[in-house]
Amino acid sequence: MDTRSSILGMNTTELQAIVLELGMPKFTAKQIAQWVYQKRVTTFDEMTNISKRHRDLLAERFAVGRRTAKDVHTSKDGTVKYLFPTEDGQSVETVYIPEKDRATLCVSSQVGCKMNCSFCQTGKQGFQGNLTTADILNQIYSIDQPESLTNIVFMGQGEPLDNYDALMKAINLLTSDEGWAWSPKRITLSTVGLKKNLKRFVEESECHLAVSMHFPFHETRMQYMPAERQYGIEEIVELLSQYDWSHQRRLSFEYTMFDGVNDSMVFAKEIVRLLKNLDCRVNLIRYHRIPDVELEDTPLPKMTAFRDYLTKHGVYTTIRTSRGQDIQAACGMLISKEESL
């Protein structure tokens, strides 16, 4: 394993400290950032406006930090699932979802997850470690078609707000002029709603927010989502209601539907009660079965009726299209291992 530190994940301030320590001009830091984040090079030799002596000096102590996928699977619907190696020798999955006029990348923030939601394959994997900023960015920079991306969603493996500092550093590099200069409105973070960092994220970022609700009642949500014990859905909604979501920044609630569990009109009415004064939307998600979990997906006609009730009562609701199920790339199916499909 390469033990050199990765340049990928460093900001200009950190790069300036490095180049000055190595006796290079301060402006070299900006050149390196442009090569890594805007031109997406994989070696120092490609940085042709930096002298060869300085490139060799950098290469002795540092690696650019890009790592190619260990495994790639393509779905019949065009979805692509990548398995990327991490800096500490583990693996993490990333999903590329192309559509007619857009392409979304579903990015992971941890190897495994501490949240242990009973209907999620990643939660069953357990928590195996936080990703570094380089690990997070590598998923974006090392896919086959990064230039086609229109959206990034942090909805892969892990709870993003449980790896806050590394994740926010990655987002800041993606959205800064020194990085990829993306608009934060092209990025969405999904969370169960961790109390310790939810408020920070809302106030420190302009990215969209998606809250994994799945159950509007405290007792039911706690049964399937242990994180409810620490910070309940009522408290989450109360916190988010203190902010203005009426402009370009979007707030949504994710709701996976389970047949006979959370798909009755009793649940729909409670969602309306919770969200009626909040400028938001609800995304209904089909459940994808995972091993050893006795839950079934709600039939589409019932999902449609649920959607229509919410929309009729003032809560804008959509049914998310399922993608990549045949390669275990759909929502709730990601796990860190190579597969034979």
C-alpha cells in the first residue's frame, strides 16, 4: 500500500504550507490545486507548468491520491456501481445514475454505518470506519464519466453527519473556486438527523438537505431506526422549521414504504400533521428486500394513493424511480464487498 499522503483532499492553505516547506514558490499551491481538482490529473508528471525538479520532489513525499475502482457493475437500466479502495485498505461503494438530461452520483461517507436501521444493508454491515476527505472525493473524481455529472447526493454508505469534518471539507473543495467550483445547489446530503451536527450543517452549508424519515411516529421509528432514541423526528422537524426553505435550497423527507407497516392513511395523516407548516417535499421510495429482513415493499397502487393523499393535503410528494436493483445498487442495498453478479 502507498504510504505517501494524498494531495487529493487538501485545500490551498494546506498546499501552501507544503510547497513553502519544500522551498517552492507560494503560487505553486494554486497550480497544484488546479491540476488536481479542475483538470483531474492522476500523476505529478502531468503538472506541466511546474518544474520537473519540483514535481519529483512532490512525488517523493506525496501521491495525487486517485485510486481506480476494484470492481464495476453495470445495470440493465444504465446504472453503474463502483467499488473503490480507501486509504486504509477497505472498500466503499458508489453509484452512478444516468438519466436523459442529467446524471447523479450517489457517494458514500463511511465504510458501513453506526445507525443500524433495520431495513438497510449498510447498517447490517456494521461500522468499519470513517472515510477521509480524499476517500470521499476519489469516488467523484475516479468514476469513468465525472464530466457528465449534474448532481451529487451523499446518500451512499454511512451517515454523513457522523463524519462531519471530512465531509464538509470535501463539499467545500467541490464548491470553492480552487476546487471544482460547483454550485452547492447541485449537492444533496441525506441524514437520519443527528442532533450534534444537523444544526451545523443547515447553518454552514447551502446544499440541499434530505431527512430520512421513513416513519412519522416516534415509537415506530425507534423500532426500525435506533437513532430516533437520541433525536426524534418531532425535534428534527421543529429545528428545521426555524429556517427559511422557500428559496433555491430544498428540504425533503425520504420515506421508504413497507407493506402493512407504514403505508396506511394513519401514517399519511401524521406526515401531514408534522410537515404542514414546513416548506418541503416528500420522496416515497420503494423498499428493496435485503437478506434476513422480514419486510415487503408496498404495491405501486398503494404508494400512488399515499402520494395523492399527501399532495392533496398540501405536502408535495413524488415517487422515486428505482434504479440499479439488479446489481444491488438501489437504495438500502450497498455493502463494501466485491460481488459476482
